[in-house]
Amino acid sequence: MELRQLRYFVAVAEEGGFGRAAERLSIVQSAVSQQISRLERELGVTLFIRSTRQVRLSAAGERLLPEAHAVLAAAHRTHQVAAEIASGATGVLRLGTIHGPGDRIYRLLNNLAAVAPHVQVRPRRLPLPDRLTAIRSGELDAALVRALRTAPDLELLPMWRDPLYAAVPSDHPLASEPALSLEQLADLPLRLAPRQNNAPFHDLITTALRKAGAEPRLGPAFTTLQETLTAIGTAECPSWTPFYEVTALPRLPHVAVRPLTDLTVTTSLAAPPGPPSPQLRHLLQALASTPPGEPATPNAAA
């Protein structure tokens, strides 16, 4: 069964004859008759009672006419939805997400809803390697990634930069400084997660230290932010750790948090190569109207 056969069927039923239906469809009458006959053979029923004076629907035709209308309406709606998806007016955006910073992600998604209210966002939070694999396999349309500089077979579109902070013991001389540079911190043991746990951030910090003329002095490994800050505040041997804001800057006893003056972390949108889809273009438009959050206030807890 073809959609054109159903269109011809509806036209003959509504016009009351093959000739008038052919005029409405701008085709020859024989083509209409031929397609209706094929449809009747395929369905195994007679759709019209034909006579020399008139053509009228059979009982089977009367029963099938509403179904034909429904099929044609569904086909028309399918074309409409496809056009809306192609234009970006609607559709689904499967987006890999990250933690924080602050409410930036929520503000970005709210702005996307304002720019493209009929685009549905389906966020997924996955480890970085799984996020990249999901984009390459087509399970995700794009993903936010932090500190990543290259990704084979993917494009990285820089989205925003966030400040980094350094945590040091509150009784260390560096705690009296309003901000800290990597050169100032170079002599302290560095608490950093093993590279296999977060290669982009690990490389960001160690590369920046080397550019500042210091070889990283790795101390105990970073575990979680709370555990690591607690260890910095209580350990006999002073150490430091860099981190970025996720919800709010932490306040722990015996720990001072200071901005890093010479290093930021970039969040990018990882996506398949080539022109972005309409939904991704809407996301980039929403980003342009998403102002950065209020700068955090460092703290020192005695």
C-alpha cells in the first residue's frame, strides 16, 4: 500500500468521481483509476460502487475512509515533525554533563529552554572516558568536558573558563597571601589524583607547574575533596591541592583556600566533527546568554 493510493482514494471519495479527483490531483483520470484498482486488489475489498452515472463509496469504503484520513494525517504530521527537527525547533539533545560549577549548568539549561522550548534535554552523567565513547557511538549528541585539550575523532568547542583554587594549611606562611601562584606553591608537596583517575586535570596542573619552572613534588594522592582538605589541615607535613568549585568553596578547620592567580580550567563541549546539529546550535546560543556566576569568596578557617 502506498500513501499516494490512499490520497487518490480520499480524493475520489470526497469529489464523488474519478474525473473530478484527477482534476484536483492534477493527474490523468486513468492514473487515478489504475491506482484505486491496485489498492482494492491489495486490500481485498471493493472501495467504490461504480455506475455509468455516479461513483459512490461501498460499505467497505465507508469503513476504511476514516482510517485513510488518519494514515494521511499521521504521515503529514511525521513530515512536519521531521522538518521541525531539521530546523532545530524541536528534537532531543542527549547531553553528557559534569558537576558544577555552582548553578551554571542549571542556568545554561534554563536558557536553552528559553531559546528552544520544544527541545528536550536528556542529561547523562558518566565518567569522562565513557562520555567520549558515547559520543563516538552516537549514544550522546555531545558532552561537557573539563580540562580536556584533545579528543581523537571529536571536536572540542571551548565553552567557559573557571578559576582554580589552592588549599594550604591555615598556619602556613602562604595562608597570609590573598592569592597564590604556582611558583609560590612549587616547594610544597602536591596532593593530586593519580593520572589514570583524571588525566586531563592531572596534566593541566603538572604541565603548568613545569611551565612555571618547577618539577611537581607529588605528595599523598588526592582522594575526595573533603578527605584531602581534612588531611591538609591535620597532617604534620604541609602540602597543598588545587581544585575547582563545584557547589561552593569548602570551609574546613585549619585550611586556607586561596585563588590561583595564573591558571584556569576550561570546560568544552565535545561533539562529532562537522557542522553542529540545530539542537547543538541552540545550546551554543544559550551559552552566549548565560553570564558567569558570581565569583566565589575564598576563606581561611583557623
